Amino acid sequence: MATKEMKGTTEPGPAWRAWGRALLGGAVMAVALGTGNALGEALVRALDLDGYPAQLLPAALVSALAVPVVLALRTGRPGSGRPLGLGSPASAAHGFVRGLAVTTACAALVLGGGTAAGWVRWSGPDPAALVSFLAGNALVAVLLEALPEETTLRGYAWASLRDRFGGVLSALGTTLVFLLVPAASTVVQAGVAQAVGVEAPPMGLAPAGQDPVAYPVLLSVFGLTLIAARTAPGRAPLWAAIGTHVAFLSVNRVVFEGGRRDAGWSAHVSPVHAAILELGYLAATAAVFTGARLLASRGRASATGPRTAVSGPRVRAAAAWLRPVLPSGPRATASGGRRIQPSAATTYSVGVWAGGGSGLVPPVRVLSRASAPRPGAVSRVRPGTVVRRNPGTRRH
């Protein structure tokens, strides 16, 4: 883990360990992607599958190989820092829809501007074919790419780096690991394919048919956009990244590859304009998620700042009022009520929250049995209260 526990405190672990875990997350994804594709192809041939089942089987294998391994790696570390961000089922659905909606809306806005500028020419839509393609593509995209990649990279790799480093370095490091995964997966797929007797795609930094310069640039912007979705406010932020991932793949496969994929709708765009539009709607998506995070941070700061300043004296007064009767746990009862000693963790956390420092509650207070308040007794004068007398009066 990126932090180590010593006498109740946590200290950042060595940097190389955090980087090692991030690379481990990328290696899990590369092995799962290469192995799942090669074994899936062999199983498709052995089972004589065709059409949609032939696409679904390798995708299911990739998720089955990657996700359980990463979950075991993260949950097997006691005291690990940030969670993966999967959340509960209800919050996962909300996060997925949020990522899907934000990315689709940004893509519609940018592509609409490109259409108005004359960069995009659309074919006639076939609604039934389009709905069928989007539904089938979404399931394959989730199992083959979105779920395993987000869990291993924006989940495990990012959390491992974020436990040790700041947000910017963690985002750049995760994106760097993301860039290494496609090339590493082609090496794994070539080896597994040779072992099971199927044909493998050529090894390289970019997939076959992709520009070796434009592809890493697009992948970098895409990776940073997914980090923005992952770090946006919400109870299941990793699912927001998964929804963003699925929306990006769906939009691109309909708009730029719709004719080849029989998606029921497609567009004619020049390569230069296509690159500008892709980068444009990814940048807009990242800006929306980043803006939401900044607004949430400012809202929390404005909500907690004045409240802390006002509530500090009140909490200190309440602590002084309760000081004689504060419970001290097993240690006080074992000594017959003579010793009251709050735990250091409680003293520190309450003191920092109230703005009074770690000395808000005194570490030791000795009470005799005679001076200890009776159960149910109410004191009329608060301890520590100064009784002001009139200078002109005398005590008789």
C-alpha cells in the first residue's frame, strides 16, 4: 500500500511502490485484453459462433480476467487508501447515466457546431438499426473496454498513485500507463495466439489502421477526460468514467464508422475535421466534469469556513461544561472513576474540528470519589464560569 501505519498514524510509502502498483494495474489490463482476445477467438472457432455472440464472448473474457484480479489486489491490502469508486448498485447506475449524459450532450453540441460549419454531412438515419446497434455495442463496450480499463486504470492505478502523490501527477501518471496498455496487450495477444493456434494482429504502439502520431494524442486527451470524470463529485465516480467511456466509443462508432459497422446512421467528415471534433467534445466533457468538481469544492469551503469560526467557541464552551463528566472508556471504569483520560485520537480530532487545537480536552483530569458528580445531578454553575460581583457590595 502507499501508506504505512506506525503507532496509529499514517505516513506516505515510498514513491517506487506507488508507481509499481500503478504499472501493475496497467499490466493486469494488458494481460486481460491480450489473453481475452486471443482465447476468445479460439473459443469462437471451437464453438462455431458468428455475429454478435462472436463479439460478446471475447469481451466477457476480458472483464472476467481483469476485474476480479484488481478487486482482490485492492481489497487484500488492509488500510489501503482511496477506494476504487465503484459505489453501491444504486449510486453506480446514477454515476453511469451521469457520465453517459454529459459526454453525449457535449458530443451533440460540438458535432452540431461542426454540422453548422459544413464540416459534417449526415446520412439518412435508420432508427431501428441505430437503436439495435447502440444497445449491442454498449454491452460489448462495457465488457471489452470500459469496465476492465476503468477498474484497472482509473480505479486501481489512479488510486495507488493518489495515495502517494497529488492530483496532477496522479492524473498524468495514470494516463501514461493508459498509453502503454495497447502496445503491451498486442505483445500478450501475439504470444497467446501462437499458443492456441489463432492469428494475432501485428504488434505496435497503435492498432492496425490508426495513425501512429494522432492515436497517442487522442488517447492522451481521452485518458485525461476519463480522469476528470473519475474525480468529479458523486458517490460512484468510477461509474461516471465508465459511462463516459461507453459514450465516447458509441459516438465515434456511429459518427465516424457508422457506414462500416452498419450502425443505421453515419457522417462524412474529413480526417482533419474529425480529429478536431473528437478532441473538441472530449475537451468540453473534461471541462464540465472539472467545473463540477471546482464548484463542489468551493461550496464545501464556503459552507464549512464560517461555520467553523462560529462554532469553535461554542464547542469549546460545551467541552468545558462537559469536562467533569466526559466518559473515558474502560480505563476510567477500571480505576473506579478516579481517572478521566480521553483517547488521543478523540482529543485531536475534536480539537482540530472545533478550531481549538489538540488541547481542547485536557489529557488527564483526576477526580476524587467525593468530588465526582452524582448520577443525575445538575450543577447550577457551569465549571469555568466567572462570577462577577458588584464592587460596591460586601459579603456578609
